[in-house]
Amino acid sequence: MLDAVCNQDPSISTFYTRSTMPAATAPPFWKHAMSTIPARIERLPYSSFHRKLLWLGGLGYVFDAMDAAVLAFMLPVLRNQWRA
């Protein structure tokens, strides 16, 4: 009796066992596709495309930091010249 599930409707007193329980419906196609996309990405090998992306992102980070550093060094000098 432990594997029996009582129906939620109190007016019906039938019990479903594992063998007589209705079969579960399949999930929608988009849920299956969404669960396989991360798995597919994880299976992809590390290639030259990924190295290029890594270099491009790194160069963008370096140039952005260099821009901020140049402004940090130039602004005090330009501020003094602007007031003079």
C-alpha cells in the first residue's frame, strides 16, 4: 500500500498504484532543446576561434585600462593649464 497514491478529489475513493497510474506526458520540445544547448556547448572542443575571442577580449580590456590610466595622468596637468 506504500506505493499507492490517493486521488486528490475527495469524492472519488480510487487509488492508483504504480502499474495503473496514468503515464506522464513528454515535456514540450523547447524544454528539451533548452536542456541540450548547455550540454552541446560543454562538449565543444577548445579551438582557435576561442583563442581569438580570448585575445580580442583581453586586448579590449587592456586598451580600456590604458585609456583610464592616460586620463588619470593627464587630467591634473590639463586642469592646471586650463585655470591659468
